[in-house]
Amino acid sequence: MVSEVYSLALKDTLNEMVHACPDIRNALIFSEEGEIIATDDGTPEDIAVHTVDALDEMLDKAELIGSVDNIAFAGANGWLEVSHYDNFYLVTVASAHANVDQAGGLTRVLVPTVLKVLKRINLLPVKDSLEELEVEREEPSENDAEEAADESFEEARTEEEKKESAQEQESKPIPEAQVNQFIVESLGGMFVSPDTVRVDNDLLLKWKEMYEDKEIREVEIATFGGKSSRRKVKPIKEAKFEGKGMIQMHEKAQSLLEIKKGELVRVKPVIE
């Protein structure tokens, strides 16, 4: 989830971009997960949602394979351009008579620069400003010595308890990775990576609970023909595929494993 400050900064950037280039009618930024991060003031939220959904559906039908860094659509009423920056996508809509090179040059410079600055700021550690205090030196009393000894004893005991607890956790066996069988379903679209597969979110939550709250980021896929591969895993988006025992895979991944849509594969979480 992107912070509100991040979103506001990107929103201001889109407004400045539209103001600097009046040929740009609308602009919006959304994440790889489909979350709308920011829009300019002239783009209603419902239009932004419809645009994101339509782009994915349009490119699904066009059977585009692989990830896209930059793509433009020309229509009778104008241009629509999609650009990929880091984990975000920028969509701009320009009028038919727009200078595409000028508008594109602005978006390719302004937005990436702002994203880099925001990322850099986000990574900087926050340090509290501390006032320098002058402390007078005092000779330690007998009570101070006794208190220091008690504190040292407590710290030693606490440290020992922590070590024992850590040893118990290490000695506790982690359950063996559970193997599930899934039917292969094709996964396509502009924002789909061949390295990522999708399964039911309920299963991901079940795995997380089963393996002591470990985040399951990858799965191992094995075919009945002896092929295997590790892939990143995310939850299924479409409700029509939930709870049907399916694993959505890019066609490139299917080709690598020498399988096709409708075949059965074994899947287990990668525990690290």
C-alpha cells in the first residue's frame, strides 16, 4: 500500500504535467497489482478504474505475451500511452493533434525523476533530533554499585532466556511442504510476468498459518512428465477462477514445462 504522502506527491506531479502540456487530457498512475495510486484532477476515479480494466482486457484479447515497458494506442479521438516505471504504470491520454514526441518526452522525464526522488526519501532513515545534555560526573555510591550489580544479573538472565527460547524455536521442526495438485489455466495480459503464477488466496493464507506465519513468495511446480520450475506466486484476481483448483500460468512458463492449459501439475510452497 502506497502512503498518502507518496500519492499526493504523484498527484501533484500529474497535475503539473497536464498543466505544462495542455495536449495531455488525462493522466493516472497505478501499481502492478492494479491499485490506482494517483490521478490528475481532471480524471474521475470511475474513469481511471475503467481505463485500467480496459487496458488489461484489450491486451488479453490481442494475445500480447510478456511484460511491456512502453506502448501507445492511436485512435480517431487521440492517443493513449502506457509506460512502465519500476513498480508503477503511467497512463496518459492526449488529443489527436497532440505532439506525441513532446508529450512523451515530458512523461519520460518528469515522472521517473519524481519516482526516484520519492524512493530515495522513503529509504532515508528518520532520525530524531537530540539535544546535547551536560551530565555532571558523580562518584558512584554503594547503593549505585548494588543496583548496577542487580541490573547486570537481570540482563544476563534475560539474555540467557532469549538464547534458550531461540534454541527451542530452532529445534522445533517446520512441517514438510504440502503438495497440492492444480489444473493449469493460461494467464495473459500486459502486466503479467512469465515468472509469476497465481493460486487461490485462501491457499496462500493457509500456507502462511501452517508454516508459522512465513510469507510464501515462491512455489515449486512439478509436472507428471518430470519437469519442474520455481516461480513467484500471487493470489488469483478473477473471482470466476477462485476455489476451482486452478493455477494460472503464463504461456511461456507452460512452454518451458512442456505442458498446456487443462493439464494437471503438482505445486508446493517454497519454505525458506
